[in-house]
Amino acid sequence: MKYIDEFRDGDLAQKIAANIASEADPRRNYHLMEFCGGHTHAISRYGIVDLLPDNVHMIHGPGCPVCVLPVGRVENAIQLARIPGLILCSYGDMLRIPTANGMSLLKAKAQGADVRMVYSSADAVKIAQENPQHQVVFFAIGFETTTPPTAVAIKQAQALGLNNFTVFCNHVLTPSAISHILQSPEVRQLGLVPLDGFIGPAHVSTVIGSQPYEYFAEEFQKPVVIAGFEPLDVMQAILMLIRQINEGRAEVENEFTRAVLPTGNIKAQLLVAEVFELRRTFEWRGLGLVPYSALKIKSDYADFDAEQRFQIPVVSIADNKACECGAILRGVKQPQDCKIFGTACTPENPIGSCMVSSEGACAAYYSYGRFREKPHATMKEN
Amino acid sequence: MSSAGKIRPGYTRSLDLKNGCVEMAHGSGGRAMAQLIDQLFLAAFDNEFLRKMNDQACFQSFNGRMAMSTDSHVVTPLFFPGGNIGSLSVHGTINDIAMSGAKPCYLAASFILEEGFPLADLKRIVDSMAQAAQAAQVPIVTGDTKVVEKGSGDGVFITTTGIGTVPDGINISGENARPGDKILVSGTLGDHGIAILSLRENLSFHTSIQSDTAALHDLVACMIAVAPNIHVLRDPTRGGIATTLNEIALQSSVGMMLYENKLPIREPVSAACEFLGLDPLYIANEGKLVAICAPADAGKLLRAMQVHPLGENAALIGEVIEDTHCFVQMQTRFGGKRVVDWLSGEQLPRIC
């Protein structure tokens, strides 16, 4: 495939791997966090860890929108789907997420709820147009990448005069989550999570640009390299981070220049600002309440807000006690450190969020990396 | 077919195969059912066994081992590029029989029809079954028809059952893979699944990909002729090649190592998988087989496959290794390794 195979070239990968091996200082360790699930997926799927020296450790961050959505919101969606005559439209990833009692949207569908998998928010608008007698709710999730399409859907529904279309908004913001991790006691004071640098988001950055990361680089003195989701992008970003660390620099660099501008996509940003506003606080699975980390629909568009129309309550459901997803999402632990990883918690019966989506750290390890008997990098939480 | 012989033809009007629909009466054992069987099924499948109009087919028994298999078909949509549920139901069971190395001899076909289903569509399906059976030289010798109320089915469900004879000295089974064996595949992967997906209501994208639905028994016969000691044969249908290899790994208590750069995958299939967030290794095939054989047989087996029209893209894709975990792994094109795991649940597209 043109423009794709070029970024998966094995020979070029070996050359970058050789550069990484020669430039990584053997006297020190490099702990690099890839924030995005897309990067986690690429690292696992292409076996990138096999190409890295033992002292370069990848830490999987919380950038999987399916993984960080709190169980309470999934429960809300299931309750919505059970309203007779209501059609709930959701991205495929969300359907399998289990709640505390093992229920999921897929199971609710099997029991008769009208749950439809859609590929885009536009599909949900189309379903609303075709079913004027039914309430249609779009279960909107995701980071800054999927937010503009949701804004478009709301504007479209308004233009079409659809009174049966609403959005259950769960959009979250990347920079707030990164700040939260960097400000956590484990990273800042206790030094339990050595974090030397970040691989910055790919698709998210096409929307928000590279500027929002300047703050982390400056404030926390951590280098950030924005990288695409192809495996060569990830390799190149690792090399760029190692160079920055070796030279004592903490800058925002952009490996993904073919798609990311410093200012991002202004049109998309304006659209989002028109339809959404900040929530004072929002619960993230694994991170807890994170201030100003999510969006809600502005009162001007309240007619399209499912939370308003259906009076959706705030439900907070704690994760299973044995589950280490919280620590894994913060980079404190690795999947293999969790007692229930691969035993009670598997992709068939996911207990924690990281096992649900293939972008989750646990599912990626389980599905792609189980042949590694010894974890590549382990960290202990005291 | 069942009960057909009890009623003499004397229909006032012939079956309206253009505009008519399946009615409850077509399954109730009366004159309407006899007419449907006579004018549709018998007319299409015509052979000496069906013509006897008994509830069963009687044939001479065979010496030696026999193979038997059954397969239900519930595909949506019923018609797709490269075939339909009819041809699929014939090929599916023939292939299940053939994967034991057996020569398929006879088929039985059972139909569950939904009230209101257009007879014109049913005729297309039945005709395509008849063509597939004739091309494969495996007659449909007995069958059954039931009708369910509208809303209780999805148009047509077809179950086919087959019986075949295993040549002497052939012992092909999923438990026979040994470390060191080579893994071969008969052609490009994922064609059927992508052809079907491209028509699904909420996806509908344009692709030139056709379903690969085909009967593989002739290919198998050619393979056995050059390498009678093939260890394992299996057709990677639902769940794709990843699932098939995981099944075999578990049955044989071995591991497997695939080479990503050797996998034959058409570009439109990889492209569709790329934008749908799917993995071609988990996409269904309906006219492909996986063969596992001793290293000494691999070369001649591959050549025999490649000269057959259904095996021209055959490739050696990996080897069997020792592994107590029975993992299927893949050497990626990128230079790393990863596990090719069982599919969990349905393959769902990723969000970003």
C-alpha cells in the first residue's frame, strides 16, 4: 500500500535500531512513555521492543479513550440503550466494555436493546434521519481526534432540524491527562515512575497542534516528540528522544511533520469551541477525578445533549480491587505485575479497562506479547 | 425429497418463480410443498437418488474409512461478489470433507426458509447450489425444507451434510503437526470476509475483491498425489488463518512461527483492513486451505499447489516449532516478533 508500506520498512527499521543502539548510553536507563493507545498498538503489533536495547523501556500511557472511560459512564450508556424504542449508536470498541456486574452494550444488545455499531458520528445522524419515530443517542467518546466530528454531527442535526438526535458526550482532553500524570506524587516527589520523555500523540496533535505540549517540556523539563502511528514513526521518535535526553534538552519536537502543524487544525478547534465547553472535573478510569479534563455540550446546543434530555445521573463504580489498571495507566506498574493479568482477566473476560481494547496496555501485551516470558521492564510500587 | 412421493402432481398453476414468495404452506407437507420440491429443488438438483422421491438416499457402502461433516450457513448478505449462500453451502461442506484427504461423494441439503422470501431469490440460490454440486461432481442426494414465520429467520438458512471416502494410507488430522514441519497456504487471505464486509449496510465501500468460495477437493487430490503424508489440512474459514493455526497448535501441542512477509494478501484486502481497523489474519476465507507437512515434502507440495488453478498463489508461510504454551507467533516484516492470538469475541474495529 502506497504511503503506508514506506512507514513499515524493515530495512529502515534496522538502520534506526542500529542508531538507537549506538546512541543510547549503556550506563543509564531511558524510560519513555507513549501516551497514545495507537502507539501502544503499533509497538506491540510490530514487535518494536525487540528492536530496542535493554535499557530503553517503553511505558504505556493512558491514551486509549475506551480504557479511560469510567465504568459509571458505560453503565449510563447501557441504561440509555435499555429505554424502549431508543437506538444507541456507538463506536465498535466500546461495545465489549464490561461494567461491574459483567453487563456490556453487546450483552444488552443480545437481550434486546437496540445498539448499533457505527464508524462515524455521521452514521448516527443518518440513523436518526431514517428513524424519526425513535430517539437516537450517539455515545461520543475519544480524545481531541473524535471531538470535531461529534461537533459536526451536532451542527448537522441542528441544520436538519432533527429532534430525535442527542449526543452522550464523553470527550476528554489529552494535555490535562499528561499534566495529571506528571503532577502525580509517584512521578513528582516519590520518583517511583522514572519518566524521561514522552512520545506525543499522533492524530490528537493533528487537531491541537504541537504548541500545547510546550508547557510540559518547559514546566516538567521532559522532552516530547510528536510521532505518527506507523512503526517507523515510533522508532524515529525514540531515537529523537534519546538524543534530547543525552544532550540535556527538553523540547517539543515534531516527527509527524507530514500531518501536524504547530497550530494544529484551527477550523476544527473553532468548531469544538463553538459546540463544547470544559467540564469542571471528570472521572478517568485509573486516574480518578481530573480537573478540566473533559468537554460537555454548551447550553446553546442543550437540545442535542443526551445528559439533559434523559437526565443521566452521575454513577461512580469502583474498579475490581485486584485490578491494577490504575497503576498501569499511570505507568507505575506493567501488565505482568498484576496478579489477575492473563488469569482472571483476559480479553474474553476483561476485568480491567486495559484488557478491553486492543489499544489497552494489558490487551496489547496479552494478544501480541505473551511469548516474552520475562517482562522487558519492571518497576515496583512500594 | 421428504414426503414428495406421496402426492401426485396436479397443480392448478405452476410455481410463480418470478414474483411469488415463500408461504407457510410451502413447509406444511401438503400440495404446495410437493410443488416447491418438484418444480424448484428436484428440477435443479436432478439425479437418480432424488428422482426416487424417498425420504432418504440409499447407496452402496464403501470399503475403508469414511469422512462425514455438516455445516450450517447463515451468511448476510445472501448474495455477494463471487457467490451466494447456495454455492457457499456446497463448497463449505465439500471442503470440510476434503480436509481429511477424503473424496467427497454425496451431499444432503436442509433449508430453513422465512415466510415471504422471494421465490426468485430462492431459485437463484438453488441454481447456484446445483451448479456448484455439478461442477464438483458431488450430487445432492437428499434434503429437507422447513418454513418459519416472517421475522423468525433471515431469509434462508442452509445446512449441508456430506459424506466421503478416505483413500487408504491417508492420515490427515489436526493433531499431526510436528516441530520442524512447514506451513503452506493455498492462496490469498481474507478475500471472502472483505467481499462480505464491503456489502454490509453500515459500511458499504467499493472493492474489486470477490469472495474466494470454491470447492477444494480436487486441489487436495492433486496434493495427496505428490505428498500422501501431509500431516494437517484445514480450511481457514471463520476466524481466519489465525484461528485455524491456533486450533491446530493446541491440538498438536506445538507452537508456530509465521513470516509476515510471506503471507499472500491482496492489496485491496490489506487496504480495506487498514481503514476498517481489522487484521487480515482473522478474516474469513471460503476457498483456501492450510497444509502442514514434513520439511522434505514442502517443496513438491508447494509446486503441486501452484500448478492447480485454485493454488496459483500458494505460499510457504511459516513453520511449526516447539512451544509448551502453544503460541502462534509471527516474525513481523518490521523485524520484531508478536503473538498471533485467538480472536476474542467478534473482531471489532478500533476507534483511532
